[in-house]
Amino acid sequence: MSMPFYVSPEQLMKDRADFARKGISRGRSMVAVQYADGILLASENVSQALHKISEIYDRIAFAAVGRYNEFENLRIAGVRLADMRGYAYDRRDVTGRGLANAYAQTLGTIFSSGGEKPYEVEIFVAEIGDTADADQVYRLTYDGQVADEHGYAVIGGAADVVAGYLAEHYREGAPLTDALALAVAALGRSTNDRGEPDDRVIPVKDLEVAVLDRTRAQPRKFSRIGPSRLEALLGDRGPTESNPVEEGAEHPPGTAATDAHPDDPTDPTDQESGDAPPLQDPVAPPPVAPPVAPPPDND
């Protein structure tokens, strides 16, 4: 009978932490910014069906990055816990701190258990208060650690680069317009493999933004900001770039990187000008008319 390999607890925890961090770093960053009338949550999300930001209860929002199926299970569990606690006791007994502690226990148990892999998620639990000083933003990591954030916070992706930009430009008590512009600009900050800045402007259709607004008259303070309102709040930001292509990478035919004159009618790869219609293969030779027999000789 062969003896199993021995792995020290320190090495086991390190391997599990590296595994979780690697999975989280592949996702886009998420930012939480406190502004004059509430808390702003923003992230880049190209999917129109899957949400990273959701409502948990009247004054509480949930946001996460990482594996969607894992943080969606956590979100549903949080909604059920909040509903049962509010129904059994009082709606005021449902707090962001209580939900953050419940999430921390769940994530910590999963991370330290050897029977299953750790969750590849990082979470925001945000709660709006009656005043700005009463606002709460909790950041939870894959191993169950909880951090009470103030002003702004970042999770996932290029968190260090985004947090550095926020640290330089964040202003306490800013209006929603300034906070939104700051959050979106920070999400567009990134670096390439050489550590050089590789900033871009994220299209409005690729943004998912929601707020906890204390000025709303109804008890539910959560509100999503749709694309039309985002365009009005952000204004003109210059040309947008949804999926930037690295320098030196291969470009498909017909793009600006391969075509010296993209609007040249004589260019066979140009789909926008010339005689070739957009849905016709411009490289294929034009169809040749069938030969016509000469008229019969009646002489």
C-alpha cells in the first residue's frame, strides 16, 4: 500500500489561496464609491442577462466578481436570510453587518475545508444609512476576511491600478455625476504585460451601474442606472473601445490594422466601399455569364 504525500497545512492554504486569486484576477474590476446622496456600484459587464450588482433588501446591495454561479448562490442565500429575518423579527433587524458576517462564515468554512475547492469570488455588501456617516461598505474576500471600507473600494481584476487612480482623484461628498465619472474612468485604467498604462474608454452598453440613493422616498433605496441615463450623466468621453487589441496581435481581414486605406474602392478586403455588397465575398471572382451560341446560318 502506497503512502500518500504529506502536504503541510501552510502549503495547502497557500495553494488554495493562489488558486482563488488566479480565478478572481481573470474578471473585470468592480468599484464602490460613496457620494453625497448614497453609494455607487459600478463594473464592466458585457452580458445583458447576468448581473453582478443586485438588491438584497430595502437598504442593502450585493455586488461580486469571480465565478458567476458561485456568487449567484451566495446572493440567493443572502436574499433568503434577509427575508426570513425581516419576516420573523423586524425589517430594521436586517443589516449589512449581519449579512457580511454570514457571508464571511460561509466563505471561511468553504476555504478551510479540504473536501471542496475554494470559492473564486470577492463580494461587496453595501448598506445605505440616513446620513453619509452611517453608510457601510463591506469587502469580503474568498477566504472569509471582512474589511470595512470608507470612501471607495475595489475588488477583482486590476484592483491595484484602479484603487491607485481612485486614491488620487476621489473627493468626499461629490455629487452623483462626479462620482460616476470617477468610477468609470477608474475602471478603464489598466496596464499591459510590460507594466505600461493601457487605458481605454468603456462603452456605455458595457457598463453595469447601480446606486443606493438615500433621497428616494420609498423604503427600497436600490436603483439601477440604465444606458440612456448613463449617457446623459457621463456626457462625451471621446471614442470608446470595448475590446482593445494588444499591439502586434493579429487582426482579422478588413480592420484598420491590416488595411492601409480602409475606404479604398480598389481594396478587395474593404466591405464598406467599392462595388462589393456587404454580404458578398469580395475576394471571390465575379460570376461569368454563360456563353451564347451564335445565330444559325440560313445560307
